[in-house]
Amino acid sequence: MNNEQFAQVFDRIADLLEIKGEVVFKTLAYRKAAESIRDLPGSLKAFHQQGKLMEIPGIGKAIAEKIEELIATEKLGFLERLEAEVPVGLLEVLQVPDVGPRKAALFWKQAGVTSLAELEAAANAGIIRTLPGMGEKSEARILAGIDALKRRGHRLNLDTARSIADRWLDWIRHQPGVERAEAAGSLRRWKTTVGDIDIVVAIKEPSELMKALASHPDVQRVLGTGDNKTSLELPGGINMQVWTQPPDRFGTLLQFVSGSKDHNVALRALAQKQGLSLSEQCITTADGKEMLFADEEGIYKTLGLDFIPPELREDRGEIKAAEEHRLPRLLEVSQLTAELHTHSTWSDGINTIEEMARGCLSRGLKIYSASDHSGGLGIAGGLKPERLRERKKEIEQVQQKLGNGITILGGAEVEIKADGTLDYNDETLAWLDVVVASLHTSLRQPRDEITARLVNAIRHPHVDIIGHASGRLLPNREGADLDWDIVLDEAQKSGVAFEINANPSRLDIDEVHVRQAVEMGIPIFINTDAHAVEQLDLVVYGVSVARRAWLKPDQILSTWEPDRLLTWLKMPKANRKNL
DNA sequence: GCCGTTTTCGGCCCGACTGTTTTCAGTCG
């Protein structure tokens, strides 16, 4: 079992306990444990081996014992008993909007509903409306909810969510009375994928705006609307919430809707300790006075905290760090100096080396590597070794033309073949300035096999960087089933670097593994994998991964001064560990 | 079930919105 699978077990327990009617704080404890496991820097099994389970936040004696049982037997008696007690089909019933554990239990106990299909049948038969607390509207809402569930697409990639949000922000900002409008929620925290789109608006009188939103041609249906919040369904089953407060309360609203939920809970608990109450409207003092905030900064200051950037608001220790003035100064795009993984017209890119180099130069970069595909990847127009030599001549010409402002390197993205060998021979690999080794095919190999395959590349003396290591494609295709304990251990020994692939459909390696790698002293680059000049701007998404992983600029080699980085690239891999 | 410079027992965020109610429960973020 990997961390995600452990986490799913505890989320499942929480869901079942909720339906069963267990006290909410117990279910919260299981959810908190699941979240902690997902964020863990290292495998849960490794923590167990080191006897450190109870050091993980949210894991105490009871949950630690359950983890031990799972590791020993791959089973959990507690969960099995729970599944015998509560129909597991009710878990999908919980997915219906506006159906939570209490209603699910009601449908089960009073109408015999044990699955989504049975709920739909019961609603269609008019049975649901007869239950206590239910009525015709509730029944219709449930049918609409089941319908929405079927329509509902997957989560959105960050760039998709951003472009949708930007279009709406542009429209909202032009509506009468709107003073400010911003995207909030997981989009503002730069979470890897986004579920719903959240927009916050500063406006004194919101009713006209709410009406205008409801009648906007791109709104498929209105899911709910009030004075301060409206919930809309957009084409493709995407949900959008628009929240409003008067301008002098915009700060608390933006803070609240930005989340995360866990961050807000922790922040409000901190406020409580200080005799204050924090809400989306204001901070209320013990004697009932309201403190208003037009901006977020004052909220954190009032609570005795340094300002916490949205990317860090996940309740992973950021509040304590802000209290103690030891939040990291996070990486900015402007601090990057190098781009080592791009493609040109020599393989499947659409811009020439000169165009790409000029694109890098105009973005303030000092080192650019054309890292075209190796020969084996036929679909991407990979280069045979002799073509690499021809490309080198062009690189030299462009270098001469552009002068000293930028150093152009001749690299390659080399395929790690299904048997673990590389696509170029050692002589060619040694000759290249930068070697990025990547998996593209046979990603569904069993864990042992694909791990060994990647380890081969990691150990290879001429491989500088492992490209998009997991091979995941967001939002749907999972990455390879790698054994990360082995992968990172081998990387640490070999001196190889990992990239954060900045393409929003990759963001690979992810923030959890980035943090773990950096703690182990493994070098990290941010690369765009750009196949066109404008894709160089995707780097902002890679930067967001580094920011969410709490990295400081110097921990990313892509920020290094050119001389230092070129020295690093030229020295034998085994020696780099000492730099 | 977890946790502790207000607690080893008694807490565990706060408000909007909806639908069903005659004042509130459930859900959501």
C-alpha cells in the first residue's frame, strides 16, 4: 500500500462512521489523519519502520495501531466490521450534492436505500418526499443532484480553471457597483487541480449582480442564491461560487474563501484563544466590537502572524511558522535563470532554436537548453545522433548571433526504454550538454519493474535530470506506480536531479516528493518542457509547486548564477553532491 | 479520535443558504 491508499482507508472509515452516526469529532480525526498521510514527506511504511507513526500530526494510539495492522496484514478488522454494518453503496450516495451523512442514514434506515441507483428509484417513486424533514423540493433536488453527478466532469487543470476564472472576473469587474473581484479557493492556492471555481467580489449592493449572474447565457443553472453567495453551474458541469461582501469587509471574505478549510479552522481556533472570533465578515472582539478588513494583511497581523502566502495555507505548520517569523521567502518567477528542458523544430517543437532562445532571453533567462527528443520516440520526431551533430552547428550560429546574454546548450530528452536502457549510447550521452531522461511508454509496468527501470536511468553516469518522473497526466491519468523510497534513495546516492515539470497537465514531480527530495539534498530544477515560445510562460505553474513545497529560491538550481550552474553541469555527476 | 504556555478531561470555526419547519437541522465551504 502507498500513502494514498492508506489515506483512502481512513477517509472511508470517516464516511462510514458519519453515516453510522458517530460523533463528528471522531470522523474529523480520521479525516485529519488521512490528510496528514497524504502530505507525508516519505512513505508511511518508512515512518512505521522508524517507530515514528505517533509523531505524525493527527495520528495517535488508535490510528497508529490500525496502520500497523494494515501494514502487517493488508487488512483492517475495524473497517471490515464497519462495512458489514453500513452498506458501502451509501458512500456513493454521499457524493450527491446536498446529501450528507444524516440524510444518507435517513434514506437507508427509513426507505431501505443502500446505493445511488436505489436512491434515484426511491426519489422517482415519490418515496423520499414522505420521509421526515423531506418534501417535494428536497426530492427534486436529490434527482437534480444525481443528474449533476452524472454530468459532473473531473477536476480541472490549473490553467483551464484560471482561464475560466479570468473570463468571469473580466465580466464581473465590468458590472455596476463592483469595486474589486478576485479568484479565491484552491485556484488562488495554486492547488494542482481545481474542483470548483470561487470568485470573491467587493460590492455594496449585490442583488443586481446576483441577478445578472443568474441570467448570464453561460450559466446552465442556478444551484442556490442569496445576498452574499450564489452558486452556479457552468457548461461541462463546472460549479462556480460567487461570494460578496462590502468593500470594507473584502479582506476577511478573500481570506475565508481562499481556504483551505483546514487552514481556516486552525486560524479561527487561534483567534479564539486570543478571545477573538474570525469570520468572513470581520474579526469580533470579546466585547462584541467588529474589526473590518478591506485587505488580508491586517487579519494575519491582528492575530500576531506574519502574512501567509495562499500557497502555504494548508494547515501544514504555516500558522506556527508565521507566529515564529520563520516562514520561508518563497521563489518568484523573476528569480529563475535557466530553462533546461525545451523542444525545437529539430524534434516536435514548433519554434526554431533561435526563436526559443530569444523567448528565453526576453524572459530574463541566462541559460537555455534545446533538449529535443531522442531517436526512439518516433512520434515526436526524435533525433538520431548524427542529427544532433547537425543541430550543434545551428546552436553555435545562434549563439554567435545572440551574443553573451544567454548561453545556449545542446541537450536531449532521452527516452528510458521499457527495458531500462537509454535511447542513446554512452558516447552520445557524454557529448550532450544536458541529458534529461524520461519515461513515456509502458508506464503501467508493475512497481518493481518500473522502479528498476527508473533506477537504471538515475544511476547512469551521464543522466543529469530525471524528467517528469511519474509520467502522470492531470487531471485523470495517474503516474507510474513507483517505489519512491527506492527512487529517492538512489537519486541521493547518484547525484541526479529531478525536474518539476511546469506543464499544468504534469506538475511532476509533485509537491510532496519535491519537499522530500530537497530534504534529502537532491537537486531540483523547474523546466517547462516548452514546445513553443509562449509555453515558456507555463513556468509559473512549476514555480507554484516549489512555493507549495515551501522551497526557498536557492534550493532550486534553476535560480543559480549561470557560472555556478554551468560548472555543475560540466563536473562529473558523482562529484556534484559536494557542490 | 486527537490534543494540551488557559486543559491528561473537555474541548474540537463560523456563517450562508435551503427546505422544512413554526424555531431549526442539514449541508457546504
